Amino acid sequence: MTRHKFSWIALFIPSTTGIFLIRGTARRVLLFMSLISLSSVYGQVSYSIAEEMAKGSVVGNIAQDLGLELKRLKSGKARVFTGDSTEYIDLNKERGLLLIKERIDREALCGQTTPCALDFQIILQNPMELYRVTVEITDVNDNAPTFKKTEKRFEISESAVLGSKFVLDKAMDLDIGTNGLQSYTLKPTDNFVLKLHSQADGSKKVEMVLQKQLDREKEENMSLLLTAMDGGEPLMSGTVQIYITVLDINDNAPVFTKAVYKSVIPENSPKGTLVTSVSASDADKGSNGEVSYFISNSLDGVSELFHIEEHGDIILVGELDYETAKYYQIDIEAVDKGGLSDSSKIILDVTDVNDNSPVITIISQSTSVNEDSAIDTVIAMISVNDPDSDTNGEVHCDMNDNIPFAIKSTTNGFYSIVTDSAPDRETDSEYNITVTCSDEGVPSLSSSITLRLQITDVNDNAPLFEKSSYEASVIENNSPGLSVFAVRAIDADWRQNARVSYILDDGMINGVAISSYVSVNAESGVIHAARSFDYEQIKDFQFRVKAQDGGSPPLTSNVTVKIVVKDQNDNAPQILYPVQTSSSMVAEIVPRSADVGYLVTKVVAVDVDSGQNAWLSYKLVKATDRALFIVGAQNGEIRTIRQVTDKDAVKQKLTVIVEDNGQPSRSATVVVNVAVADSFPEVLSEFTDFTHDKDYNDNLTFYLVLALAVVSFLFIVSLIAILSVKCYRWRRDRMFYKSNGHLPVIPYYPPHYADVGGTGTLQHVYNYEVCHTTDSRKSDLKYIRPSSQSIISLDTNGTLSLRNAHREKLVMEDPDDQVSRSCKLI
Ligand SMILES: *[C@@H]1O[C@H](CO)[C@@H](O)[C@H](O)[C@H]1NC(C)=O
Ligand SMILES: *[C@@H]1O[C@H](CO)[C@@H](O)[C@H](O)[C@H]1NC(C)=O
């Protein structure tokens, strides 16, 4: 456009020759117009064109401006003369126009010189005319500002101080004026600002100045764009890329990810367990960002327990014990290679594991206790402690069963072992009390102790006889001092308390002190006979033996001992009837009319011994006429064995021997006088032979008979009286009658053994059956005896057995006598 305007102005100048009021750019043209008018001699014209016009573009109508005819141009062979310089402009003679021949670059033509003009001449021949033409080349903004390099690199430490300057390249713009380089911009301007310094040559020095601290950690690489701009229309610019690499300095300390780390670990964790991991980050680069970790605890032993690895793993290297430490504070430090550091801590809670058994401690202990100790007597005190916590440390204690002790919890962790019931040394003299304490952990741990406890004896047991009663037998006529047997008592207590002595309990037997019968050995319990016993006087007796232990006070018990005296055949039979007298004469009368078997009389004998020893047999040893009489071997009855004849002598004399059955047997003899006569005078006459004086004898005989009758009567009366009394008593006490030693003088009857009851105990009952007939002459005495012997013995096991019971029954037998019968019935 500019070009066209100039050409248009040039075109107008010759035709108007006036003043053109043309805007700014046309002022110089006006100046040239006046010049043209002054040099019309030569002719001079000026044009102004923009550079870079296309070839053939019209510069100006030279013919018109010079006022030349086109013919003149042709005839004058007008031509452009430039000398040596390049012909940029050509002359078109046909049209009288100046045209662009070569592209004109103002910058190449003039550089920075202004104004830039092409001077040449138009030369005409015939006549020779010379016209000066000046073509001013005006600038067109055809060059952008340019930098030498398209990029620029800086390495700037992030520690660079504010205000640091960094020189940048200048840009070049070949254009001039407003089309030349006008300004620079730098973007972005976060850290740097652009600063321009005008220089002497008019150019500018371009610098960028650090206005904000660099931080590699924020922005390590920056890219800025420096733009240089001209003032042309349109505006042109050139850029250079500025790359800044921020160099690291160790300006960042490591930083832990947490201020406090928390972790939990069970106390029995093995070595090598990972406790926790920590990490610290360092924003710096390279070695400045390389972090190492340390445990900084010093004296508390933490550093021996834990180890921190290169990457921040905390490893357990020792053994943890909840009971020692329930938590740990591990101080940790992170240090980079530049020496900057950060610290943090790990709060490590140790959790309890049931790893401790209860610990039982005996505070006090008795080694023995009396068996009569009161209930709740304290035997031992123990304390139990479990270092574990919570349920792992809660303990309960138990004891073995079936012992007379109990465990009681007193205050926390203290227990007392007390008697629960009275111990009995005789049952258990020693106890092993096992106390087991277990905690409540899962699994539960337990421990136990055993206390050995002796039970001390107390005299709480009386001696005990082996039997409830003793019975033993002694054969009569024993030697005094004979040891009969031994009683024995056992005392369950111990030592002195169990030492038994035997004491004879005082008492009387038949009015005589027991000690005169027997004695007891205090040590051995052997019972000795103190005298010789006589069965006929005492058949048995009882006494008590006391056993006494050595305790204080002593305990005693007693037992009944019964001694049975056994019979020996030490008594000969005694003849009760007929009464033997040395002076008087007694005879039994047998009438001559007596039949065979007539009972003449009966020999009555007793033996105070018993059993076989008192079993009597009768034998006729001598007789006047052996053929006339016989004696009943069992009953002693003397009977006739044939008819009495007149030839038989009146006076008969029989000798009867009575023998017992003892070993050896004892005997007694009796002489029986028998008178065979029909009347008393006959008898008397016959028996006068027996007397020395017949008259005297007659009287004497009479009185004797009278006296005999009286005596017999009295005897019978008293016998009946005694019999009645005895019968009555016997009835009343038939089960138990004891002979008190007052034996009846007359008559005396052997004892009667009776087995009473089924208990195996033999009660000795002496029954006296006395029966009587009014006729003493006809009275019968009869023994019914079994052949066996009665033996009562004390066998080894102490039970009394009756090997053979023997009964004797004494019966006065008379078939005609009712008294006798009634007695037998009883
Ligand atoms: C108690 O223990 C001891 C030793 O272990 C043993 O000799 C004794 O026989 C035991 N006593 C009882 C009553 O178990
Ligand atoms: C003998 O023992 C009995 C109990 O067995 C007792 O009642 C009695 O008093 C004792 N007698 C003597 C003399 O100690």
C-alpha cells in the first residue's frame, strides 16, 4: 500500500505545481518538488518507494515528471545510468515510466543507514541532457527480530541469591525505525524478570534477574521464553527458549512421615520380628536426599533391643518382657548425607502373654500339728504372685482332696492353709499337702508346692483289749505262781501314749481280796495264779484287768477275766449211809419171808469231785453168804438174789466198796450188817453176840433203837424243811444259781451242769435236787451218769467251747414216792 501511495504522489507532483497538503509522509516529496523547480536546468526528480517491490512495479512516470515527450525519450535514446552500481530500476521509454528491475532490499542496500536512496541519471542524447533521479527506498518491516541461537541453557543453583543477573542474548532486527527491534518480553516471570540496559551504541543489554528464590524441590527444570519484538505493522518477533536447570543444594532435611509412630508387639515375639517401619523423606536430590536412620535412645537399653534397618524397618533383636517394661519409646533419627536430620519416636506397646507361672512362696510353715488341733489352726502361710497382667496374672489355688485341710485366701495373693477337720494321727501320721496355683490365662500356667506335715500324737486312744472278755481254765491243785494265760491290749497311739500296763482291778472273791487269787504282770499282761485252787471250794471266779497307757492323763479300759477251775480226782467217795460207827451196832432187817429181789438197804455215797471223778460204782467185796445178796453197781442197792431160808444165819455182814471213776480212782468201803429175822427179839438175841454184857446190851440196844428212831425222825423233818426251801429257791433261780461255797453239810450232792441258751456261752448252774421218802430205809439214791467226761477248755482263739456237755442228775428215786416224782418232773 505504501508503495502505491508514493507512486501515486510522484505521479501528481508535475501536474499540480502547487502545494499538496499531503499527510506526514509527503512532506519530503514537497521538498523535492521545490528542488526540481530550481534545477530545471538539469532536471532532477525524486521518488520514494518501499523496498521489496515486485519486478516491473512502477516507480514513477519520469516522462511526465521531467516534462519530456515520449518521442524525445525515444529519439534521445534515454537511458538509466548508474555507474558501477547495480541497476535496480529500468526505464520504459514507450511509456515513460521507471520500473523496478531488481528487487530492492533496503537492508542489503543501506544497512542501518538512513535515508536510503538510489541515485542515478537519465541520460538523453541529441541533445544531450542529464536528469538526476533519486529514488528513496523506504523501509518495510520485512525482518523479524532474530536471536543467534534458538535456545539457551543455564544451570543455576537453587541457592542463588536474589538479584543475581544472567545475561541473555540480544536479538537483531535488520529493519530500522519502528520496524526495528523495539522490545523484549520474558515469560513466565515467576522467578526471573527481564532487565534491559541501554548501551552506548544504542543497543540494549538483555539480562534476567532472579527475583524469587529457586527451589529445585519445587521446580527443577524451567523453561522461559524470551521474545524480541519490533514495532512494525504487522508486528514481528523472534524468540529464544531459555532452559534453566536448578541445581540442588542440601536445603531440605529429611522429614518423617509421622511425628509419632505407634505399634504393638506381644512380649514373647521372637528375635527378628518386624516391629514397625518408619520412613523419612528428603526432598533433596542425590546424596543430599539419601537418608539413614538411627535409634537415638542412649542409656535406657532400647538400642540393645531394637535395630533399625537401612530402609527404616525396626527389628526386634532382644527379648521383650511385659513384666519389665510395658512400653518402649524408641527415639529415631533420620539423617541425610548432608547432615540434616529429623527425629521422631515410636511408641511401642508391649502386650502381655501368659508366660509366667504363678510363683508360690512359703511365708511360714509348721512341720507338725497336734492331732487334736482346733479347726482353723493355721499350718502354713503362702504368698502367690503371677507377674503377668490381667487374667494372665489372676491366680487361684487348690489343694489335693481328701485331706483334713483347707486353703483360705486372706488378702490379695496371700493364702493360709488351715485344718478343716481334726486330723487323726492313727489314720494318717503324715500328710503331703500339695498346693497348686493356676492362673486364668489361656492356656493356663500353674505351679505347685508340697508341704510335708507330721501329725503329732495326742493320747486320744485308750488301750483296747483284744477280746471283750477272757476266759481260761486252771486245773485245781495247781502250783502257786502258775502262769495261766495273758491278756493283751493294744493302744493305737504312739510311743509313751501307746505304752500299756496291766493292773489288776481290786475286788473280793468270797470275801477274799482278788490279789490273793491272781496277779497280773504289768508289762506282759500274763495272769498268774497266786495260790493253789481247789475245785471243791471254788469252781470259777471273775475279776477285772485294767489296761492303762502311759499318756498324761492316762487312758484306761478294763476287761473281765473269768477263770474256771477244773476238777481233779482228789476226793474219795464218802459213805453217807449206812452210818459207820465203831461202838454201836446197826443192822438191816430182812424178814425170812422176803422174796427174791427184796431191797435190803441202799449204800449212799457221794464224791465231792465232779464228772467222772464223782461217778461212783458199787461192788460187794466180802459177804457172809455171797449167794444171798447183790449190790447194784450203779445205785448201791443191796438186794436178795434168792429166797431167804431158815438155814441162813441171822447175822450177815457185807462189805461194799464204793469207787469213783477218776484217774486214778479213789474208793471207800462200808460194812453193812444185815439181820435175817422175823422179829426184833430174834434179832436182838442174835445180835447179843455182838455185845459183851447181855443185860447192858439189851438196855443199850433199846435205847439205841429209840435214839435212832428219834434221830431218824429229826433228820427226816429237817431234810423235808431243807428240801422245801431248796426246791422253792431252785424254782425261782433255776437259770442262775451260784454256789456261794456254803455247801450243805448233809447231804452233799454233786453239781449239775446245764447248758443254757444257744449263745455258746456256758453258764454254770448247780442244781440240787433233793428228794425224799418218809421211809428212810426205803429211800433210794440214784445217780444217772453219762459215760463221757466234761471238759471245758480255752482254746487258742479264745472262744470257749463246750466239747462235751455233761449233765448229772441226782435223783432220789422211789416209785411209790410222790415227792420224788414231782422233783424229777422239775
Ligand atoms: C510324702 O512325700 C515324701 C517324699 O516325697 C514321701 O517319702 C512320703 O512317703 C510321702 N508321704 C505320704 C503320706 O504320702
Ligand atoms: C470297766 O469298763 C467299763 C466300760 O467298759 C466301765 O463302765 C467301768 O466303769 C470300768 N470299770 C472300772 C473298774 O474301771
